[in-house]
Amino acid sequence: MHDQGKTVSSVSKDVWGVLLSLSSKYPTFQLTKRTAQTGQKGGYLLGRHRECDIRLDHLQISNRHCQIYTVHTDGVEIVYIEDLSTNGTFVNGVRLRRHDQRRLYNDDTIMMTLVSPAEAPRARFDCNYLLLHSLGAGSFADVHIAVNRLTGEQFAVKIINKKRFQLNPRVIQTARLEFQILMSMKHPCVIAIHGVYEEADSLYMILEYARDGELFDEIIQRQQFTEQECRVIFFQLFMAIKYLHDRNVVHRDLKPENILLADKESLTIKLTDFGLAKVVTENAFMKTLCGTPNYVAPEVLVPGHQRSYSKAVDMWSLGVILYICLCGYPPFADDFAPPAMQHQIKNAIYRFLPPKWDHISDEAKDLVSQLLLKDYGQRLPVEQALRHPWLNAAFDGQNYTLNGQPFSIGANEV
């Protein structure tokens, strides 16, 4: 919403946003209008009509082109833009269609007229960030460390080469859906997104940097966690999944590789990789075959014409991860054949094998068993998982305890 090449002086304390004009034709606007009611819009209508708060006289701009407003959610003031036009509104070069909404961040560039890419007055990724070493490469994207040139702060940047997927545009569509979902999230256990740059050749997603890597690598190094360590990890995971499910978002690819450690000493986790996530309506069912084989729920493996599944697939995956964290190996694997791993999963065939499970509590085994139920209608939902006796979680209004031990989660921002 502002350009780094310009500065604004004497900004009032009531200002929640500044629109810095990139054209000499229009002045800079300080945005102050708001409402204090939770969930209600308060903001500015932009367009050509005389009733608009900010009038912009251009033939390609609609009478009521877009609206920029704030919403108070859980005590946090968030800025959104909503397109109301026929031609579309462009944020960092990405088009919003009519009635599309998107959260705005500092340095976002908003365009309401169609110009050529060469004329577009938007900042480039490499103007604002210095790309450093690689953190890894996947099937669809590379991840690097990047440093903000202005602040020196480090981020993880997910880079998708658009030319590579010219014949498979669904990859780019999926990436756009991923950053739209992330932009709607604010939770201490969900990776934060700090911006998106879409350029001619590449799409860059600027993400919070979790310095201590994947939970997967920590499992390999430790071989297994203590029950109290598992409580710390899974309380955060359950809180993150509750946050998602309350907003009708299903992750669909939960696995240790997609759980990052911001701090491996305190076991502070960040849920990441929303590439397969889906926004669903309340009580809706999904039919797409997706996920990672070892962690996928039985109902996802049903033949296509019969396949129907819900948010409960996330709880199955968490059951698999909890099993692994407690003993160091998976409940379902080709090593346990016969039967084949897919048959094991479809029929929830697993065992608590000695000697690893001999010293694990009955309460922990009970939680695993209630998460790994074949019947997803009977599988433990996240609200009940948080109340399970094994976690023994309590909140006194200020602080959490897990099994009697104090615990802090993002300054209790949950």
C-alpha cells in the first residue's frame, strides 16, 4: 500500500493505511475511516462516481471500482481490498475478479487500469529482497532464504518457475489458491505469509522463516520424543488444525515434512505447505485423491466414484504423526506386509509393538486409537482431541498447562 521510494510525513495516529500515488495526477491519501464493531467493514470506496470516497477519473476505472476497508477479527485490525469492477483490480499484478477479496500488506501495489507489464509501476522481488542459499526443492517449487534489503530480516521464499509450467496452468492456479488461503490466516502455529510477487517468469511467496527445519529431520535425529514433548507438539498442532477447521479449511497433506520447527529447544512448531489445502462449506465432502501415501486416510483411498471424505482426513494424518513421534516408526508401511500398506490403511490394521510401546501410557495409545479409526464418522474431531485426558490441557485465562507443566503458545494468541 505504499512505495519504498517515497516517504510520508506527519501521519496522524488515526491513520491505518496510506495510499501513495504512483502517478503525479493523484495525491497521496491517508486512510482513517473505520468501524470498531467486530466483523464489520469500515473503509473507502474508490472509483469514478461522485459518491466515491476517493475519486479517480480514468475511462478504464468503473464508477464503483473497489473498496479498501478494515475488519476487526479477534482484536486485530486487518486491511482488505474487494473488487467491485468489470475490468478487475490488480494487486501486485494479480487480478482480483468481481467481489474477490484479498488481505493487503505493506508495499502491495494496487492497479485499476490495464497497462503493459513494462509500464506497470510495481516493485520487483529482487528490488526488495536478496536471494541467498537454497533450503530445498520440491516437485513444483524451490525454497530459498531471502533477506529484506531494507530491514535485513530473513524470510523463506517459495519460488515457482511459471515458464516451467506453461503447459500445466493448474500448478500456478494452485499456488495462487495457497497464498490466498495463507493470507487469510493469522495463528502462531501457522506459517505467516509476508507478501507475494508475481512476475513474468516466476511467482514468489515470502514466508516466515522457521530456522530449525522440519519436524521430520528432528524425528530422525531423536528417533522418538518423550510423551511430554509430544504433548507440546500436538497441543500446537491441534490448536492450528482447530483454527483451520473453524474456518472450513482442510489441509489434506499433514506430515512431518510440512511441520516446521521455529525453535527445536522449545518445540515451537509452524504448520506449512497449503498446496493441497481446500476451503469447503460446512459439512461438505471432498472427492479428490490427494495426500502422501503413508499419511492418507482410508476414505481417500476408496475408488473415485465412491470416494467422499471430510475434515476428518486431517485427524487421521495427525494420528499417524503422533504414532511416529511416540515410537519413531510409522503405523503403516510396506515393511509390515503382508498385507500391503494400502490394505493396512484401508482397514486400519496397526499394532503397538514391543519394546517401543511397552513404556508408553495407555492414555497416549487411546488417543492414537481414536484418531486412527477407519470410520471417519467416529474418528475424534479436533475439539475432542484437545480435551483428551492424555493432553490434560488447562487454561486459567492467562496461561496454559499441559499435564501440569506450564506452556506458552505464541503469547497465548489462540
